[in-house]
Amino acid sequence: MGEILYTMHFFFCNTFDLLDKDKQIVIKKYNYCKTFNCPPYPSLDETPAKTFEDFMIIDDEYNKNKNNLTKEKNGNQ
């Protein structure tokens, strides 16, 4: 459903209007930390709870999508 909405939104609105700038920055921070295997802050104690929660949400969504793609490739076995 998400892929269909993404594909069809080009007919109805501007993508820039749909994106939240702050959320895009959080996603970029997550990608940077994941790519370079580094924490967003020097220690877990210094990491704000909001950052931790945001990263967990992104990671959960990423893993759900990855699992769905794997199932589709394997023929939904």
C-alpha cells in the first residue's frame, strides 16, 4: 500500500510538501550512524530518549520492509 501511495502522490501533490524537514534530518543521522557504525552521541547516557526512539522506529520499519522484500523474492513461502 505504501508503495502505491508513493507512486500515485506525484499526480496529486508536490513531494516537498509531504516531507517533514526535521524527520528527514533524523533519517539522515540514522543512515550516517548505520553506515559508519558510530553512535549519534559519545555515550548511551548522553543520547536523548527521543533520538533513541526515532532510531528504533526507523530500524523497525526498515526491517519490516526488508523482510517483506525477502518473502516476495522467495515466493511468499
